[in-house]
Amino acid sequence: FWAPWCFPCKMIAPVLEELAREYKGKLVVGKINVDENPIIPARFQIFSIPTLILFKNGRPVERIVGALPKEYLEEKIRVYL
């Protein structure tokens, strides 16, 4: 979950793009602009951005808030692959 005016969102965007490339076929990265889609963030109780939600088998399994380092995100992702 992100917004165009969010500086931390801009910082993490290249990291997410890199992870999407590196884990292609194992991981899907989707982006939801909270300004353009306010209902979905409300449904997932998003109060702060950037927020990442990891899903496994269609269910949310992990929530990550903030622009965190790639290494941290990879640790979290590997648990669910």
C-alpha cells in the first residue's frame, strides 16, 4: 500500500521491483495506491504507508510497515515460499 506523495514509499519501490524480478514465478508484487483505492486499505486496516501484506494461499500471513531494507524483506518472504 502506497501513495505518490509518500517519500518512504518512493524509497522502497525500487527494492520491491528488484524482489519481484528476483523471485519471478514464486512471488507476485502488487501495488495499491491508497488515494485512488480507499476501500481496499480500509478493509485491511492500513493506517500507515508503506505497508506490505504477504499472502499465502490467498490469506494474509505477514504485515510489514515502513521502508525496510531488502535483506529484512527477503527474510520475511523466504518463510512463506
